[in-house]
Amino acid sequence: MKNCFAFIVVLGLSACATGYQNAALSISGGYTHSEGYGKLTKVEFFGNGFTSEERVKENTVRRIAELAITAKKPYFLMYQSIWQAHFGVTAKTPSSYVIGIKPGAYAYVLFLDEPAPGALEAAPILKKWEEIEAQK
């Protein structure tokens, strides 16, 4: 009986980190996006207490890259706040926060047809994720 209980606890804990999923379909977190200000889109990823802050940042950038490709915009500018977007201060990583023990990350994004100073390219980001997924 003890072994059965231990197995269930280990199994439960190993599956607790928030997976890469749409937040609307999950109670444990995931990604979401909404119209931002002007041409900006706000992209956010929420984790749970078992998800690292680094992972929510990575998943936020992954979702941004997916949205860029879907919009047929191969490049994007990322901003950590609406004020930074207003002043043209780009970022390489999203903003992050922790509420209680639950991490989250967000960025305001401008999708682009052409490269621009400070722009990130979506395809290499998604290629990296495909390689990571293939190793699992």
C-alpha cells in the first residue's frame, strides 16, 4: 500500500508543471493573447507553482513566434511594457512576474513583414522548439 501511495504521489508531482497549452482550456495555466494598443498584441503565459519563471518566459516567446508565423509575419518586435513600446525600447525577453507561487510572463508584440533593428525572427525560434520536442 505504501508503494502504491508513493507511486501516485511521484506520478502526480511529475505531471504538475504547466504544459504548453491554451489557457482557456486549462485550469493550470497556459498561453493567451489579446489585442494590445494600436497594432500591438499582448501575449502572456501563466504557469502554476511547479513551473519555473524561465519556462514561462520561453513559452511566451514560443507562442509569439507561432502567432507571427500564423499572421504570415516572419519578424516581430517585443516590448516589456506599453511605455517601452511607445518609446521604441525593444526587449529580447518578456516581462515576468510571480503571484504567490505562480509565475507568468507577458510581452507586447508588433509583427513585421521585414527585419528591423531589434526584431526577432520567428522561424529559428520555432525550429529550436521542434528540436527540443523531437528529443523527448
